[in-house]
Amino acid sequence: MSKPIVGRLEKIDLPEFSISNLDAKIDTGAYTSSLHCHHIESYDKDGENWVQFYVLDPEHPEYEAKLFSCPVHTVRRVKSSNGQIQERFTIKRKVRFFGKTRTIELSLTDRSEMKFPVLIGRKFLTNKFLVDVSKKYLSPQ
């Protein structure tokens, strides 16, 4: 079976956050996918580690000023694009990508200095997609 080809930029929906049509950068150099969030705080809920956060920035058209919370999947040490090691919370959520609903692991981080609010790493892409960096927005809408 052939794998779908994705471009260097694609659209992604985050239905559990009521967010659609977000620009996502495809980055085969990144292992984990990441989501732009702010006010990221962990807390204990019935003996489990949970995290709460706001998705996107107030300037973004999809921003709703809604506080989200979900269980922490893991806490990972991640090397950021500037080479610094950061500890990040990761969560597992459903996404709609290339016409299918899939589960993705997302690290929560401040990407306000980055052009795109979502980065899709190779953990999500491996064995499911091929990447053509000369193209963008190949997903069937």
C-alpha cells in the first residue's frame, strides 16, 4: 500500500480543542510533534499528573481564551530549535490529518517566536507518510 505524500506545510484539525484548519510545519528533524500553548501548569488530579494550558495566542483567529486540561502522557527532555534542553509535558490527543482521525503525542511549548503553531515530527509521520519538501498543502480538504 502506498503512503500519502505530505508537503512541508499542511493543515491539521484539533477537534478536542475545537480548532480547525491550523497550519502545521512538517519537520522530519524533530522527533516529537509540538503545539503552541501558554500558561502551561501541571497539577495533581486524583493522584494523577494533569496539565492545564491555553492553546494559541490571543492574536490568532482560532484563539478562544479557553483553559484546557488533560492528563500528562509523559514529561520529556526536548532540545528546542535554539539548542536548549527543555522539560516539556506531552499529551495524547485526537487530530484530523489527511482526512483521517489519528492520535498524536504533542509536547506543549511556547512557539510564539515560531511562524507555525503546530510542528509535526517524525514520530507521528514514520511509516504513515512520505514528505516532499518542495510542496505544501497536499491534504485533500
